Amino acid sequence: EIVLTQSPGTLSLSPGERVTLSCRASQSVSSDFLAWYQQKPGQAPRLLIYDISSRATGIPDRFSGSGSGTDFTLTISRLEPEDFAVYYCQHYDSTPYTFGQGTKLEIK
Amino acid sequence: QVRLVQSGAEVKKPGASVKVSCKASGYTFTTSYMHWLRQAPGQGLEYMGMINPRDGSTTYAQEFQGRITVTRDTSTSTVYMELSSLTSEDTAIYYCAKDPAFCPDGVCYMAYFDPWGQGTLVIVSS
């Protein structure tokens, strides 16, 4: 099973700042099969990024994904008030499909 | 647009079963796999299984084997997830989510999830 570890657990930032979230896999994720989701309180997760760096439909270009192998990042170039939420990475390389434990972005 | 609408909250006693529905619209139901995931209160996300709506074939995560049954009704574009032998550990929000792959025949799925249903809260309590 591929274990995904996200860091940090919580980040306190201000609107307008740039942020990079980390997702590390316990073994290499092949074929670029890594996605990122955003979840706000009381809502279902929303797909942001798939295949490491492809933005989902309707996702603003301030969101970008990168990485390879075991190390992946989600970058938000300039935080908007609506970006404060929990972010999860997920691999779909092989079963079981697993998620990281999440990084919470909170307003400083 | 694609929309997934799930059934309402449930309260069940330990040992009982629960059946959650997910009605799809906005696309051809039989051309995309549907997945089920869950999220315990304040916790992360856990993958449960998937169904190919075209032929009803299923694949379940090992943790749920023997307790989960996913079915579909093509006449109503609805997928169902039934979980049996419930314990308090099964208290969670259950989500259906569409696979993005377009799969009019054969076996094809990506196993990332877009979009998600609104979620169904299942509480297991005596």
C-alpha cells in the first residue's frame, strides 16, 4: 500500500501569500497518477489537479501541481479568501487508492 | 452539468445494514465508473469500491470485502452502496464520486474522482 504523508498539518497564512503544500509517497507513484482535492467545511471534496499537474475544469490558474516519483507539491500562487480549506493528495497508481491525511490552510 | 445527488442521513444500530443511493444526471450513466468513499468525523478520506454501470461489475477495497455491495439501476441512473454488520467505526459521511474516464465499452477507469455527491451521513449508535 502506498502511504501518502502531507506536510505541514496546518498552515496559517494571509490572503495574497504564496503557499506550497507537500505530499510524499512511501513508494514511487508511477504513470503520474496523483491528484489533489480541496475540501471546505460541510462540503464534499473538489478535484483541483490530476495527473500531477493538470488542472481540473474550472480551476483557477493560481493552482498548480508538480513533482514526480515520491515527492509532489501543490502551489497556490496568491491566496484568495476562498482558498482557506483542507487539501488532500491522492494516488491512483494501484489499489488500494489512498489519500494523504490533509493539510489545513487557515487564515492568519 | 454532471450532478450526483445522494440519499439522506441514516441512523442505524450496531449490526444493522445501511443502503445509500446516488442518482446521476448530466451524462450517459453507463459510460463512466462510479466510486464510493467515506470520511469519518474529523478524519481523512477512505476508498471503498467501484462499479461499472454498464455491466454491473464491481471491485471492492479489501477492508470492506464481504461487507459491501454496490449495485446500479440503469433505468433510473442510480448507484447503491450497501454496507452490512455496522459498528460505531462505520459512522461517517459516505460519498459517491464519478470516474472521469469515458468508457462506453470494456474496462477503463482512472480512479480519481470528479465530481462528488453531496455526501450521506451515516450514524451507527445503539
